[in-house]
Amino acid sequence: MPNWLIKRAFLSPDRKAVEIEGQSYTFAQLLDLALQMAGRFHTIGIQKGDTIGILQHNSMKLIVTIHALMQSGTKIVFYNTRLSAEELAYQFEDSGMDWLVSSQVFNETLAKSGLAKEKIIFTESVDDIKESMDFQPVEDFNLQETATIMYTSGTTGRPKGVMQSFGNHWWSAMGSMLNLGLQEEDTWLCAVPLFHISGLSILMRSVIYGMTVQVHPQFDVKKVNKAILDGKIAIMSVVSNMLNRLMDDLGERTYPKAFRCMLLGGGPAPLSLLETCKSREVPIYQTYGMTETSSQIATLSPEYSLAKLGSAGKALFPSQLKVVHEGKPAAPLITGEIYVKGPNVTKGYAHREQATKEAFENGWLKTGDLGYLDEEGFLFVVDRRSDLIISGGENVYPAEIESALMKHEAVYEAGVTGVPDERWGQVPIAFVVSKNQHLKTGELLEFCQSRLASYKVPKEIHLVDDLPRNASNKLLRRQLVKLLR
């Protein structure tokens, strides 16, 4: 397939590609910037086939770096900017990268990681490098070749590098477009990190669709709401925490009709939050996806947004999914592990043949997520299998308890995890961020007792200032117990 950015700059050179921090760039300008940087990388010694790491915050420099490395024919490894030096050191070595493109804000962390200085290229000094006159961008993208590598969160052991091919990104974009549609004036607001699949996939769609993407350096609830209320944003990707904050800040205001899609992913959303959005006519499209599926693999179609509230929908057109219980396809409404298949699904984990083999079964990827299909085939995601609490032989899903707590008018956020118990094996405990400083835990326990089976009621509820989240605002349940210290 033709080089995406070169093709897009030829087809629509003057169309706006990127808006960021008050500046805008056309596709022709984006290509020029990417080729200039790629020429400088070539001078340094970056070659086609190299593995290049990126450690940068959202910025125009990062956007140009990504496209420059794609012009160079390299594999790009994305590193989470919130990782410790020790975590980065492991991923640097595991990925086998040849160079790291970073910004100097990470200088101290990089020094602690032990990465050799000669392997680091700081973006602040790239512009001072003379462009190579010999550089030639790659003409074609092989859809089977690895384009990017992203590390999983590592909730069940050491993080693994998920290989995403050009074909994975292409079919992810196609599946999303066939579901959400594409309109000439669409602008997609990106306030999630570009090193995360939810952010990078928006950047890929921008070039493939010829669509403007408005990139925010970080999620600022007031700036995001202002951008939507100004009437120039059509689509935004969020997780529950972001959506909750947006609704709280929005107050009695309403979004304009031009805003047609709030794409909600990152795990099961509290039903109370979905009902709030429904009452305010916020166009929620609940979705399900992961790093291994190059973003969405299932999304609720707009015609079912009210009738199937809480569902992540059906598999997108190019993809398939099923639920497996005790080694067999599960009957409707029976919870089991979600399996996925399709051209947007990874071919495996970098340098991990055994892990790749274990992750697949007859071509299906075992996601490690739990869910069920209703009688009409709509997917309802229940929880992560790794977060499942087994108490006295009963399965307890943290998301269900969190959803119950979120129905209390004074609860802003809730997180639930399991702790060891001599009698029951495990019991759930909850951590709550309150809107009301006078809220008492006893009141919350009574609230849960009237809404949950006795074995699901948290043994303890702790009021906290914040919940641990990763860079994409997903709740880190495994870290909740640290709040007890």
C-alpha cells in the first residue's frame, strides 16, 4: 500500500491535519516536517529496519517524530512517560531498540535507567542536525510488517511488547469508520497519550481518513469542554474517569449537535454514569478494545445506544468475537472469557514466542477479559479476569460494586479490589473519592447492603483523595491496596 502520509499529502495537501496549542498544520506541512526530521535521523545513522523507541509527552514534536520514523521504515516502540527508571530499563532491553528519541525532561530518569547516552537522541537538538541529502522515504507500507510496538500494562506479570502491523492499524481505522461513519468536517479531539493505542489510533485515522485531529498535551477538563462547546469537535475518545469529570464540569450546559460521538472505552462504565449521559443527551458510544486489537474491536452502534445501554455492542465489521465458558462457546447471558479474531488483532508479542503461543487458540486471541453475550449477540464486558475476586467460591466483579457505589449522589469515583481473608479466601474492599466531606463510610455500607448480595458488599470502605490511574486514566485496581499504607 502507498506510504500513507505521502499519499494523503498528495490527495488533500491543504486540508488541516493537526491542531495543537493554538497552531494548525496541513497534511502538506506535516509531510514536509516529517521528511525534514527523517533526513536528520538519517544523518545520525537511523536506517530502515531499525527499532526506535519514543519517550515523549504529547506535542507537535512527538507527532512529527512518529511520522518521520514511519517515513524512515523503522519499527517504533512507545514507552509510557510515567514509568520509573527501573521499569523503563526493563522495556528498553526487552524491546531490543537501537535508538531512543526522547526529550530532555526525562534526562534524570534516563540516567537512572542506565541507557547508554550514545543511544539517546533528544528532540531539542534534532533541528540542529543537517539533513542527509541521501535520504529517501519508504514508498510502500507492507501491511504484514510490524509498524509499532506497545507494552501491555503488566497486571499479570512483566509487560509484553504487543506488535501492531500496518495492516492492524489500517483495519482498525476501517472498522471504526464503518461503524461511526466519516463526515467531511469531522475533527477528533485527542486528550489521551499518543504512546497509548487509543491516542495513536486517532493519529493513524487522521492520515488514512484525511481528518483533522485536535491534540491536547494532557487532559484538562475545562479546555476539553470548551473545545467541544465551541462546536468544532465531532468525536472524542474517553475512559469513565474522564467522562465523569467532563459531566461534572459541564453542569447544566449541553453539547452542540455538531458533537456526534463520545467514544467510551477503557473497561466497564458505571451504569449511573451512562444514565447521566443519556439524560443529558450526550452521544455515548460504548466500546471495547485493547492494545492487542489496535484500539476498538467492538462498539455499540448508534441505533442501539439507548436500547442496549451498558453494552459494548457487536464486533466491528472486519472482526469477530465470542465468549468461552469452560472450554466451550458460552450460552447467552453466561459469563466467560472474551475471545477475539480479525485483521486488527496483533500477530503476537515481540521476542515472546511462548507467550504468543499461549495467548492464541485456533487463531483466536484470549483477551483475559470477562463478559457475556445477550440473546441478540450484544457484548457486555464484566471485568478483567485478573481483577476477579473469588469470595467463598462466589465470583465477585469489582466493576459491579464500583457501579453500585457510583449511584450514591456523594460518590465521585470508586475503586474495588480483593484482599486475603482467612474465612472466605478473598473479600472485596472499596476506595471512594467523595464529593461531600461529611460522607461517612457507614452510610455507604448501608447503601451497598440495599443493592448488592451480602458477599458482594465491601468488607471495608476507605475515603481517599485520589484513585491510582495510569497515563490513559484507567483505574489500576492492583495498586489500590497501597492506599492502606
